[in-house]
Amino acid sequence: MERSLVLIKPDAIERGLVGTIISRLEEVGLKLVAMKMLHMDKELARRHYAIHQDKPFFNSLVNYITSAPIIAIIFEGEKAVEVIRKTMGATDPAKAEAGTIRGDFGLDIEHNTIHGSDSTETATEEIKLFFGEDEIFSY
Ligand code: IDP
Ligand code: MG
């Protein structure tokens, strides 16, 4: 079964949206197999977002994601990566469709509420940054 990494970002935790976001992902049939709350340090943030290291928003993104605790979750399900990306909506909340998590709750292109892996390969790499195999539940 496919796995993907979700991060509930600081803006969502601050606004009390954790339950709503988890519900939306459970409602589309995804199963929680690991979850933890943590305060990412800069090194973890730079590794997680390494692909963006040359972008103009990189430093701001690292500062934001390390500004307060986040919740890291592994969801498992049929086509989990694709299903999560669809449920999240476009990166920019202004462009995300109504009914998607970012479309309904995102504040701006940086403070967009949730992260979801963009491919199965990325998911495997990202999951390793946040969880050991012994922390992942098997049904
Ligand atoms: P994704 O989260 O939809 O995969 P990416 O392009 O991988 O989007 O960007 C990673 C994160 O970086 C976004 O979720 C958002 O928080 C932030 N970000 C992306 N583009 C911008 C931008 O143009 N300005 C500021 N922050 C951005
Ligand atoms: Mg991405």
C-alpha cells in the first residue's frame, strides 16, 4: 500500500485546524499509520525542502516551518500521494479550488496549511526524515 508524508504546518495548528485536516484526509479513505508533533530545527527544514534551496523564498520558508511546532503524519492508502495532493489543492491558496484544504484554509502561498509529498519517491525520502520504520504501524 502506498504511503505519503503530510505535515500540518504552524499556521494550521495556531488556528485549531488539526482535527479538521485529519478528518478530511480520513474521509477520503486514507489510514493514519504514524503521527507525531515536533518542532523542526533548521537542519531538518533545510533537508526536507532541499529541492527549493536556490529559490528566493527558501530562507523565509525554513524560518516559517521552524517557527512553531508542526504535526507529521504518514497516511497509507491506494494512490495515497495523488489522493493527498488532490485533497490539499494547489500550492497557492488563491488558486486552490474551494473544497480543498488549501482552498478553504490556506492564508497565502507560504502559509498554506499543509505539506504532502509530491511523488512516491519523494514520499519514501521524506518519511525517512521524520520516522523510523519501527514507528510506523502495520494493520
Ligand atoms: P507544494 O507544497 O505544493 O509541493 P512547493 O512548490 O514544493 O509546493 O513549495 C514548498 C512550499 O514552499 C509551499 O508549500 C509553500 O509553503 C512554500 N512556497 C512555495 N512557493 C512559494 C512562493 O512563491 N513564495 C513563498 N513561499 C512559497
Ligand atoms: Mg512540493
